[in-house]
Amino acid sequence: MTINERSDEIEGKMELSHEPVPPYKGAFFIAITIGVLYLGLILVMTL
């Protein structure tokens, strides 16, 4: 029986990070809010 070791566990995990771009952060929250409101409207209309 052989033991297979994963190379990412041996070397450690790499993380790619970046600073958020301000206009896109606001647009993201606006889009999420509109989506939640739309789904809420659909739920209310089907009751």
C-alpha cells in the first residue's frame, strides 16, 4: 500500500488577494439588494 501525499498540503496554500475597487463594491450591494427585493416580491405574490 502506498501513501499519496498532496503537494499543496506540503508546500502550504497560496492566497491571491486584492483591494476592492470602490465603485464595484457599491454596485455589488445594489445588485444584491435589487435581487433580494425581487425574490421577496415573487414570494409575496405567490402567497
